[in-house]
Amino acid sequence: FYNSYYTGVKDDESEWLVAPFKTRVAHVEFSGLKTLGDSVEFDEKLTWVHGGVPYLDELRHYRIRALGSGEYFLDFSFQLQASYGKVTIQRDASHYAIPYIRMNDTFNVEQGGGKIVNSEGGINQE
């Protein structure tokens, strides 16, 4: 499945951007926006679709906090629900794990000079 909400691809039936893949994660809506000082929280609802058939609903909760000096803390959680019937999730070694977030190149460690620190203190790990 591809989370391809911002692909830049349009079809003949809609003025909105669409995913170019038959298998994708489609954005449904944002909700629950809360701002407080240097922090923001919001929810995103998505539907995992294959060939036009929905398989999973996903709810993501994001929390972003400005730390100063151009640094930000990103915390998110996600919940998958098999709303449309039984689902089996498989993974092989050549594909990304869930969750996967694609970062803008300005945050990239190699090209953008970014720094990524995981919850166990690992820095810039693959």
C-alpha cells in the first residue's frame, strides 16, 4: 500500500490530486486540531484501498512540538481497524515496516543536514 496523498497526479474525473496506484492509503480527513503554545496535535483518518475496494481504516494521532533552534519533536500513534473483513498483514525484508514516514529532503540526514534520534538514543540510524 502506498500513502500517496500528495502525488501531484490528477485524473479526468476530479480536480483533486489522486494516488496513481490501485493499491494505496487514501487520506479521508483531518480532525481534532489543538494548538497550545509551541505544540500542535491533530488526527488523520485514512483508508487502505486495493483496486477501489477498502480493506483497513487507519487513525493516526500526531503531536508536534517546537524545541527551539530549528528542532521539532514528532510523536505519533496509529491504529489499524479491519472494518471491511478479515485482513492478513505480511512483510518481507525488502519493504518498509509500519509505520513509515517519508521526510522532506530538508530533514534528510545526508542531503539536508538533518539529525534523527530514536527513543533509545540512536542517532541517524538506518
